[in-house]
Amino acid sequence: MGSLLYGNPGTEISFDDRALMHLQVVITAKLRRRESFLFTWTNSADAGSGRSSIWLDPSSAIFYRFAGSRTPSLNRDWIQALMLSANSAGGMFFSPEPPATPQVLPVSQTSKFANE
């Protein structure tokens, strides 16, 4: 379980490493473009349930701490869903990972396999 630490002295928010990697990609892209936004997530039962939100802007102190040493693979669909949410008026709401869209081969490549 990794953590996103926000602010100074640092509010610690726990996410599994895979989710945290996807959040890092989206948050970094938004802040690199100097775009501020609201980030909301559902708290675990250990954290008292309910929801929490933080305002992220380019001056925010953010630290990503991953529990594992391996970088997780990225799901483009998840990044896109989080980015669409982050660009909405309500801000980014953390959502679970959607299933990855299967890779579709171009017609020119699929017909090659049909003849074998």
C-alpha cells in the first residue's frame, strides 16, 4: 500500500501502488500545465468511511510514497477516465480501475493471420 502525502506537515492518503501510479500520472500532468483542481476519494472503513477532498494547485506540497520497488504497468483507459474527471467542474473523483480495452490489430494484420 502506497501513500500520497499532501501539504505540510502532510496529510497521508493510502492507495495501492497501482492506483497511486495512475494518480501520479494524472496529477502531475494537470499541475505541469499549472491547472488547479479538486481531488475527491472515498475513505476506507479504517479511515472512518465517508469522502475526503483536497484542493491541488501548482504550489501544493505532494509526495508519492510507493510500497514496492517495481513500477506498475499503466492502463490508458484508467488514465483517460481519471483525466476526464479531473477536467470536469466537480474535479477528479478517484474511481476503480476499468478493464483494459483489448488491443485491436489493424485489418491488414488480421487478414494475414486468417490465411495461415
